[in-house]
Amino acid sequence: MPNLQLVPKRDLSSFRRIAIGTWRTTHDPSVYGSLSLRMDEALRYLEAFRAKTGRRLTLTHMMARAVAGVLAEMPDANAVLRFNRIYLRKEVAVFFQVAMKDDQTGEIDLSGTTVREADKKSLLQLLDDFERTVDKVRKKQDKELEGTRSTFKAIPFFLLNTVLDALAFLAYDLNLDLRWAGVPKDPFGSVMVTNVGSLGLEAAYVPLVPYSHVPLLIAMGAVQQEAVVVDGAVSVATVMRVYATFDHRILDGSHAAIMSRTLKAWFERPFKHFDRIEDLPEAPR
């Protein structure tokens, strides 16, 4: 069984071929962009969801579901590069970064969890999956992840780059299932989402991670009030900026335009795109 379920992309444009040939690794072709989202309706939806269900929905959960919708709308963005060929993923999976404390050193460590088939799940189902898997990660009950963490702690520093390059080659270029070696299957999914706003940061561009073969990273900034111009008049609105980093060998401005329009639609008209509030289960009394 392969590590990923993939379909080769046919009929690449001349630019796509040039882009693939120009940049040899994800160290080189990073493109950065930002998008300003009006959050008034999204926050109203979030409060309505919490009031109806009693569940702690966050903007990170909403972003993950919206990004899954973006990849469903733009399947060319749900891809991986192997031997200079683009392969489209059959599954949309969203990776969340999770902050956790190392029991031995007391230092904050970054880990993560992946929600599979995120485009086929309701927001409530995605929330269920996220809470279940993150709880396991923070309690260090995810056996695959803990095995990987232990393995990397044992690798000498001078071998880290070599080992990561070798694992990436085996898991993605050769598409081998390495669970027998303690490496989780497709651990990083289609897109990575991190909420830097929860750390108090207004903005951050996150780097592509070469060994993950993920072509798109999304960082959510802090939610804040700003002056905006509406119909020629200045007013105050609640705004969140989203910062994207993408691999130019796979994605370009035309993809970004479609993805930004879709993301805006989900957040600025949330009652239309996310779960219907009236269909959600009532919170226990």
C-alpha cells in the first residue's frame, strides 16, 4: 500500500514546466501573500454555534473547514511534486500545528495533528476529530507520533538533515508506506494551518517545510478592529489577516485568486457555507 493515494496531473502548461525546472527544492520557490478577511459575520456565526451546541468552536476550526472547501474548489492546489511531476491527491487532509510542553526540558515544542477527508466533514465532525486527536497528542497518547518524536530525539545532530531528506525521498518521491519503520502515514496532509494570532502576533509568514512536501501553508493573524472604507465612507470593522506561503512550482497567482475568493466567501458569508445552525444538536441542559 502506498503512502499517498495519487493521480498524475496531465497536460501541464509551459509555465508549470518552467517553474518545476527552475526551482529544484522547496527551499527556493516560496511565494508569500496576505488576505484581509472581514470577521464580523464569522464571529457572529461562531457565537451562534457555541450557543446552540455548547461546544468550543474556534476560528482555527473554521479556517480548517474553509481551507478544505478551498482545496475542493481548486483541486490543483491539493498536489504533491514527485520527480518533477505534479500528482493530485485523492484526499483533502488539513494539518494543524499544536503547541505542547516537553516534560523533560520544560520547553515549548511544536507538534501537530491531521484531520482526514476534511472537505467531506461538517464543521461539527471536524471539531470532534480535532478535539479527539489533539487531546491524544497533548497527553502523548498518539503512539505513532510519540514513536517518531523519540526516534528524532535519538538522531545525532549532524545526521538530522540527511535523515529528513532520506525519509522525504522514501515517503513522497518513492511513495512508500513507512509505518513499519515508525513513520506515520502522510503525517502532514494537503495544507498546514497555524494560528499565530492566538500567540498575540498580528502577522507572520511561515516557511515551507521541504520534507513535508506540502505546497501551501496558512497562518492566521490576530483578530482586531480596523478602519475600512465601505461605499466611500470610513467605518470600523473586525478584521483578520491571513498569511499564505505557497510553492510556486505547483501554484501561481491564478490559483491564489480563486482560493482567496473562496476563502472570503466562507468567512464573510459563514451562515451559507458552514453547518446550518438550526440543524446542529442542542447543548445538553
